Amino acid sequence: MSDPKLFISYCWSNPEHEEWVLRLGTELRENGVNVILDKWDLKEGNDANAFMEKMVSDEEIKKVILVIDELYSEKANKRTGGVGTETQIISAEVYESVDQDKFVAVIATRDHEGNAKLPIFYKSRIYIDLSNEELYGKNFEQLLRWVYDKPLNIKPEIGKKPAFLEEDNQVSLGTSVAFRRLLESIRNNRPHAHGALVEYFNLFSENLEKFRLEASNGVNDFDQKIVDSVEQFIPARNELVEVFGVIAQYDQSTTTAPVIHKFFESLIPYLGRPEGITSCHKWDWDNLKFIVQESFVLCISILLKHERFDVIGHLLNQRYYIENDERYGQSIMASFGVFRNYLESLNHRNKRLELRRLSVHADIMKERCTDSGLSFNHMMQADFVLYLVEAMHGLKEDRRQEWWPETLVFRSFHGGIFEIFLRAESIEYFNRLAPALGVSKKADLESFVEGIKTDSIYIPKWDFERISPVELMNFENLCSRA
């Protein structure tokens, strides 16, 4: 709506009130509203009542403001004076008109008890309060939005029903009772909280088998089953997120980090071929790979958000036991990099559907983040920390890096420094963060920076997009102030 035509109805209560109305009309005109006001548009010799009656009923006038003070309401209720004449027309339109957006009451003053004295015919309708000078600017914006039909909160389009709500496709891990018992015990520091945590994680891990898909047998669109399964996991994922959040905020014990470590260790078998299966395609369990990786990144994201650097340090710097690893033919200890896996099914999906995306994996993680209660920036920050720490492990152990920060494809477009590294300009904050990074001082990060410069550490890139690790970690400014 451009240059909306608007009429202001008010009562000549006193000179101060008339001046207030004049100021309101001026401010509206300064914001592009074609205001009709008797002070400007009613000429000498004109019939005031006829003028007001015409303005209220004029079809060209799309908006009418009723400036409410005590005298206005009194005259409206008694149907006296010019206000009374307007009220007879307005009340009929308010009750009978299909267009409910033509009239709005604006509160100019309140009575001595602080109440808004609305006319009887307007009692049940929403009004805009301009009686408080401290809130005037905010509420004047609300008035402008009403005039221009540009509400602050716009109803979004209805999307499709989530796949995990379809009864035929529901997969339950059977953890709901253990979940509720766990949350209550941690929040209230119950003696059995540790046992409740172990019980929940064991149940979650054992029942994750329910998400294993039948072999693809080379079906071309098997990637759709992967995506559907990942979506069906959302309720269980959200439950897990809440558990990590409660731990981060309420559990200060030293025994929790090893329990979380053991939980993720128990998920490692889901990343490879199950026992007894000889004929399969390597993407047959991509849904489980996605689920485990996302869960690990979300766990680190939540712990970083709540600055639980002690727990992060344990999870990232302790190795994980893999029984009978396929690559080595024996049991080994591995870095947390084991939780990151390339998902061939999603690359296939990108080509099959001609999506032309740099990373379908990152797209899905970003889309799902809105359901987790975390910002995507928190998730990217965690992904970067995992990349940084794993790269330094690789340098020390003279091996290739094992963590590809999938989500950082979105950071490649914008750059900028992550929050924890901005805060780490403080020596005190850096010293608290250091255990999570597996270092004790800034100098311990120099090998990473040198590795970036000499290409001994790979820099993640997607086609022509790439990140700047040294910039993201704010290396030059770390520990630069007390």
C-alpha cells in the first residue's frame, strides 16, 4: 500500500490534547501516510459534522484512527457531539464490516488509575498504546505497520507434514521413561543420577539398531530412504539434545565425561558393516553414519555454548576403542575422527536430482538445526573446533586428518571469527578454553598455523569456496589482553 489515505477521529478535549493529535498526524505524514485531519482539511464555513461523517464513510479512506482519551469515550458512549456522530457510523462499520482492519484505537492518555478508557463499542478489540513516552517509538512503529498492512509477524506458509510423524514410519527407541527419570535426577542432583545416565545411554545405543535399513541391492533412489530415515530420527535426536543440555547446565560431576565418551564409543559399530552381512553396498548404513556424526557435533556444540570445556577436553583428547576394525583386522584405539564419514549416498542424491549443491550433507544439517534449539552458528563453531583439534592430533601422530568440517561450506561465503576465539583474546578465557583444544598455551597452536601455511594441513574447500582457518580462530589476537 503506497500513500495510504487515513483519517484521524478525536475529541477536542483541551489544547494540549489537540496539540498531541497534531503531532501524531505530522509524524504519520512524515512517514508517507496521507493523513486527513480537521486542523488541515476542514475549512472555515464547512460543516464539521458533515466533514467527519464523510471521512468515516469515504471508501477512499482505507484506515481510520480513533484517538482515545476519557472525553472521547464519554462522548462516544453518550453519542454526543461530533464524536457521537462519528461513533454511530464507526460502531456500525466495526460490527458489520467484513474489513476488520480499517479502524484502530490509539490510546493517547489513561485515567488516574492508569486504565485505558475505551468506548463500549470498541471494548473487545486490540488497540495501540501511545500514552507512554518510553514506549512511544516502539508502538508508533506498530501503528505504521498497521497502516501499511505490514505486520511484524507474518504467518509462514504451511509446509509438508514431517515424515517422522507418519504412523507407519515411526521408529521409537523406547527411551521416554528413562529420559524423564534422567532429567529429573540430574536437575535435582539425585544420588542415582549417574546410574540413570548410564541406563539411558545404554538403552539409546542398543535400540539404535531399529534405524538400520535393509540392504539397498543397488537401487538407484536408495538415497531417499537415507533421507527419510534421518528425518525419522528427529524426535530421538531432540531427546538426546535435551540430555546434553541438562548435563551441560546442571551436572558438575567429574564422572559424566567418561560416560558420554563410553556412549559415543558404543555407537561406533553402527558406522560399519554389521556382523554376519557379506553382501552390501557401502552406503547401506549412511543414515546411521549421519545420525552418529550429527549427534557428536551437536554434543560438542551444546558443551561449547555452556562453556563446559572440561567435558569437551575429555571427549576430544581421549581415544576411542574400535573392536575388530575392518581396515586393520584387529581392535584399535582411534581419534574422535572416526565419527566423521563421507556419505556417498548424499553425493549420489546431488547428482541424481541435479541439485547442484556444494554439500547436500551440510544442507540437511543446517535445515535440521532449527529443530535442535541451537543456532547453526553454534554448530559451525563446533565443527571448526573438531577440525582444528583433529588436525593437531594428525600432526602429532604423523597421519592424515580425519575430520572434514561439513557445515563450514556455509562459513566459506561469509568468513568472520567464531565467538569462543573472539572471547579467547582474554588470557583468562583462553586458559579455560585450552583444555578443549588439547593445548596449554597459545604457542601450542603455532604448529597448526604453520601447517596451514605449508599445506601440511588441508584447508577445506568446496569447488571455489574455501575457509580461512587462521582467521576463524583469531590466532593473531589470542591472549592479547588480560
